[in-house]
Amino acid sequence: MTVVRDAMIVAGGAGTRLRPLTLSTPKPLLPFCGAPFLTGVIRRLASVGVDRVLLVVGADTAPFGLLADDAAAHGVHVEAVPEPVPLDTAGGVRAALDRVRGTFLVLNGDILTGVDLAAVTATHARAGAAATLVLTRVEDTSTYGVCVREGTRIVDFVEKPAPGSLPGQDTVNAGTYVLEPDALARFPAGRLSFERTVFPGLVAAGEHVEGYVDDGVWADLGTPERFLHGHRLALDGRLTWPTLDELPADADGVRRADDVEVAPDAVVTGPVLLLPGVQVAAGARVGPHAVLGRDVVVGAGTSVTDAVVFEDARLGAEVRVAGSLVGRGATIGDRALLAEDVVVGDGVSVGPGTVAPAGARLA
């Protein structure tokens, strides 16, 4: 089996579409199924033999230190590589190229995927490729850059082609790559794009750029709706996610820590994830597709569906939360209503009776 020991995760995005949550937490560190999203990514990398992960982040590396202990417990050393000035999708990777030990993986820090990383690296080795791109199929190519293939080899890139204009070509870049260091080293340091410069440049130079088509889960977590969609995929078992599987689901799809307290007349409908310290009061309804973080309190008669509530949040009585994100330590007053696509920031207090319209950002 081909073992790739190094991986880089591009994790420097500002996360503007997930504000106000990302005002206090970098997007790749937002809780996903019970732990920072990158914790799950790093555990997946560890399972295929990666033992060092370089995180290409913004100017501030300090927040990413919280990943170190869990990563070390899984045999992975994590280093945060600062990118004080944004260098596009490939510039930060190029700047850290001297740290890798041969063939390496590159992943985007806000992409949820269940792709078989061992199979991708093995395919790369068999093809003798300079670069291998994981590809996903789309129905409408007009909003993507399409990777044109002959067999499994990528021979061209066409930006946003009209539907039907490229018969048989429906695959797009899914944001996971296997690279040879020499292939990237030929491009100058500084601002650099994988999509616009590196991969088209390798194809133009006659290098072998392999396409690995994966028909499994692929989800961009960069907006509230997509963040919730990613949770639905994981809760529904559409992919195996390491942190979620720490709490096995019962026959009804309920994942519940041992010390969770649920009132006898409360209703919990799977799939849901209830983390340690959660309290659900009388008459409350939780689920389906709900994640309650550590020590979350759900008041009497409150309903939480298709939502993620971060740790230490307090939901009062008769609250309605549907299709929303509630930040760490937030307080939602009695009878408040949070409609779809509402995001409540960390530590924010929402007054009793508040009706937050769809798309509201409460900071």
C-alpha cells in the first residue's frame, strides 16, 4: 500500500458567510459533530498513515493549537503555517513546500468529504502522476470549472461551460489533491492559484494530471445552510465521521452521551447527537437532525429541529429553533423563534419573545 506521510490543509479563509460565529472562531475550527471540524479531518488522515499535518492558516496561528493534543493521540504532529498576506489557494502551500517529505496530500479546510484517501494516493502512485485531483460529478456544469478527461487523465479545464456543450464531461474539482513536490516547485513563490495556474500549467507542460472520480459525499460547509446540510449527511450515515462515531447510534438514530438528562415526556427523534451534559426539559422536542453541544440546556416545551446548538448555550421555555445555528454560550429567551438560516453568535443573548426572521445574523 502506498503511504503518504504528509498533508497540508488550506485553512486560512475568513469565513465571512458564517459570521458572527467566525468572529470568535476560525471557520475550520467550528464544532462539527462534537469537535472542531479539523479534528475529524486529521483523524481521517491519520487512518491512512499521515503522521504530519501542516495547516496553512492566516496571520494568527494561535487558535489552531487546540488541535494538537487530539492529533498527537492519533499519531499526528500538527504545525500551523502562517500566511500573513493572502496568497490565493496555492501560494501558502507553495511557501511551505520545503517542509514536506515526498508525495503529499492537500485538502481544503471547509470541505466535508468521505473520499477514500488511501485509494486516491494508490491511484496517484499507479498513474505516475505529477498531480491527482479528486473530482465530483455535477448535473449543471454552468456554475463550475469542468475538468475535461481522456480516460482518467485530465487534459483541459473549461470554466462554466453551458449545459450539454461538453458531452460526457461532468466532473469538477472537489478540493482534495495528491501532489509531487517537484510539480509545484516549478511555479514561483508568491500569490498562486491551483485552479487558474498550477493545474492548467501542468497540463499545458504535458505532465500527467490524474482525475479520481468520487461519487460519495462532497459538501462545502461555507454557509449556514451548507453547514447544516453537512451535519445532515453525517447524521444520516452518508459518510463515516470519526468524532460522530464516538457515540454509537441506537436503533432510532439517537447518539446520546451517558450523562445526558432527558425528561420522561420530552421527545427525541433521531438522527440526533446529544453530547455530554445536555439537559432536555419536560415537553421539549429535539430532532430530527439536531446536534446539541456539551452542557446545552433545552427548556420546557422548546423545539429544536435541523439545527446545531454549540456548547453551553441555553434555550429557554417554548423556544422554536429550526434550520439555525446557535453559538457557544448563547442564551435564547423564552418563546423566541429562530427561523431558517438564522445564526446566533457566541455569547449573544436573544430576548424573550424575539422573532428572528430567516437569514438573520444576531451578534
